[in-house]
Amino acid sequence: MRKKVVVVLMMLLLLFATVSPAVAGGVPAAHGVDGRTFGRLVSNLAQNAPLVLADHVSRSRGK
């Protein structure tokens, strides 16, 4: 029983650790731009250099 409680608490901790940064401003804020500018930049990059964008996103998740 105690092991289950510890597992649930760890899962909740991980959930809050991953959701909190998104709520606090998200990816645009992490890159220092507003949402509209971020969307435009990501769209341009996806059209012109999709592999660079994919590489950046996959590296960011590994941190």
C-alpha cells in the first residue's frame, strides 16, 4: 500500500513539473518572444528547414 502511495505522489510531482512551465508562459516565453512572433518563426522554419526544427525539438525534450 505504501509503495502505491509513493508511486502516485511521484507521478503527480512529475506532472506538475512538466505542466508548470507551460502554464507560466510556455515555449514562446522560453524563447523570449510573444506567441504571434513565435508562431511565425516556427512556421517559417518548418517550411524552410524542417530537419533543423525537428532536431531542436528532439534535443530540447532530452534535457
